[in-house]
Amino acid sequence: MLELGFGRDSDGDQLSFEIANSSQSSMSSESCSSFSRLSFDASAAATAAAEPPTLKPHRSSDSAYSAIRSATFGKKSGLTFRDFKLIRHVGSGDIGTVYLCRLRNSDAAEAEEEDSESDPCYYAMKVVDKEAVAVKKKVHRAEMEKKILKMLDHPFLPTLYAEFEASHFSCIVMEFCSGGDLHSLRHKQPHKRFPLNSARFYAAEVLVALEYLHMLGIIYRDLKPENVLVRSDGHIMLSDFDLSLCSDAIPAVESPDSSPYAASPSTPSYTRSHSTLTPFACFSSRLFRSRRVQTLTAANRLFVAEPVAARSCSFVGTHEYVSPEVASGRSHGNAVDWWAYGVFIYEMIYGRTPFAAQTNESTLLNIVKKPLAFPTPTPSSALEHHARDLISGLLDKDPARRLGSKRGAAEVRKHPFFKGLNLALIRSSPPPEVPGLRSQKTTPLGRNDNNNSRMRRSSAQSTAFDYF
């Protein structure tokens, strides 16, 4: 594990980076002696600062974002690591370590540090050791995540508050989510599964986030409960974009022939054709003779922005969530996100993934060949019936027939499972009351974090992999 601290040398002229490498979670006095200190001039560090953050419209009333902009105001360059104080270790990923931090100029925050998770002006700092990721040949992943974070401006996706470099470390400062992740929260529920209405709410917010990503041409490729974080207000935020793929998506308005749920969801009656596709920018009221005709016609149209032409041969993902085309070594596109979305909903409702086995190899074999099955022969309610119908459409092993592969969220959001939810205003809807939502604690720097670490799947089933 990578433990790290920032500090100022006693002479006040140089800044230091403290780093310790240890295979244990706890840090003994002996391990502290193994610290290697990398010092560099403050002037050199300043040149590594990024430009001030760009405006984020949906963050206009966010106090944490306002604090960042205030701290940046008047600076010739962006914030540096000298502007932040690390407080607690939050978690470790494949390419970086995440810490809870705050702005150093926040005097009030110093007094309330013990209750820092409830303070809105605290942030998550992801620290990437550039030398370590270079050795692991994963530099492109760190660069991809930073590139994508700069593109995002959405309530259910992270906001990049600041970025900078210090020595051979690259740091990005983002929103901190105090509610933990859905994988940990699921394990705290009765029978380790969410109630149907709670699962539906989280699935709806994830759907809205995926729709936005696909509109930008971003294929997520790492959807799983561990990457769905929960804010203090109970709403979700997707995280970790180092496995994502950037492509192009051309927004268009399409006229469906009929509802895709008049037939089986695995064989939707939507057909993408040039004759029914209208570029959104050219959609004009002058095409219609009357306001009534215009209203009726527009109501039957779908706004589609899906990167359907994107292709990749990279073997990436978490074994239980990869699609059949990835598991079998074939190229893949946007449909992998809709497969993972189906697995996600299944796990939220039933407490396990549908194709998990004792080994990763067996799991991949099940994904390719094993038919989808549910824990009980019949659903217990109409809502569960709709959930199974949606999952079946999403977990079609043929990506060409998979629900969402042609029209993305435009057709998924029309499924009866989401009936009664206003997806356009779901950010303003009250989230589920989940026991233990705010009980997650982070670990103070340098202390044992064994008891507070996130629940994880067994190593045989959850190993994240990326082979290029």
C-alpha cells in the first residue's frame, strides 16, 4: 500500500513529499524508518500547477466548488499541493491512492477535523505515483481518467476541482462522497440485497449518468457497485474512469416504429435507419403544419446519443461484470456498458451476480455459455417481474440484440421498470433511506485501516484485469 504525506521543511523554503511502501495496512515504528523523502524547490512545484478550474454550471451553488474558486482567485496558476492538507486515507485503487483532504486556508475546518466527513468543503485527492504506473505500463489509464474528468459536468459524476503535479506524483482533487459505495451498503442490508424500490432508484440514477457519458462518446467499461459512490445526501456518483474508452457520439432524433415493449425486450421493434433519423440541431417546428401535429410527433420521438460505432479489442473490466464478447476475446463497443448495467441491477436486487463461479475462468465460461437464471421460478411482485424483464433484455448474450445497444438510454429508460420515476428530475427526488448510509469511516493517515476497509469480493471472483 502507498502511504503519503505532505509537509514543509523546517527551513520553510522547500516542500517535501513523504512516502512509505508497505505490504501491511498498519504502520509500525520500524516501517516509518523506511520513509524516503523527496524534496524540491517551491518554485519548481509551482510550475507543475494546473490552470484554474473551468466553470461548472451545475456546481454554481456548491460550497466546496466555491471554496476552490475562491482559493484560486488571484493566482497566476492553479492550486498546488501546498494548498491542501491530507487528513485520512480513504482507499487504494489499481493506479492510485485516495485521501480525504481540505484546503489549508480553512481555519474552521481545522477545529472540526474530527467530524470532517460531514463538512461540505472537504475533498477526495487521488494521488498517482507516475513512476509506479509507468513500471506497470498503465500511464495511459491515468491520463485517460484525467482527460475524462475534465469533460464531466453532471450531478451524478465527479467534479474535477483541481489537478497538479509534485515530484513524480500526479494529483487530482475531486468531490468526496461520505456515504461509501453500493457494494458496502448492500452488505449492510437484510439478506445483503436492497429493497426493490431502493434498487430501482439507484438503477435510475446510474442510467442517467450512463446516458450522459454515452452522449459524450465515453464508454464506461467498469460499472459495478464498488464504483457507485453515495454522497451525504443519498444520491450516487460514478467513479473510476481509467478503464473508459473515448469515442464519438452523434446526437440525433429518431422516430421508433412502435414501443419496444410490445414484443420481447430482447428483440425490440426499434430499427435504426437513415430514413427515420433527424439530426437534433435541424429539428424545426417548421416541419409540421400545426402545433397539435408537432406535439404528437415530438412525443413519439427519441433523443439518441449513443457511441454505436465505437470498437475496442482491449480485454478490460471485472470478471463478474464483463460481457460475453469481452469474455470470449472478441472486439466490443457500447453494448458492454448495458450488459454490466444488467448485472448491476441483478446484484442490487438478488445480492449476487448471475454468472459468478469459484474461479475467474469458470465465471467467464458461465458468462459466455450459461443461460440467465433467477433465484426463484416466479417473481414475487409486478415490479420484480418488470425488473426481470429489463435484466433479461440487458443480459442478451448477442450484443446486436442487447437492450440499449442501438439507442442506448433512450430505449432503456422507457422500460416499465422505471414507470413512475421522473428521470429528468430524479436529482430532486428523495433518495432511499438506507441503514448505515453515513456510518462509513475513513482511516487517519498512518493508522491501521484493517477494520475500516471496504468489503470486497473474494479474490477469485473480483480481480480487475486489463490486458492490451
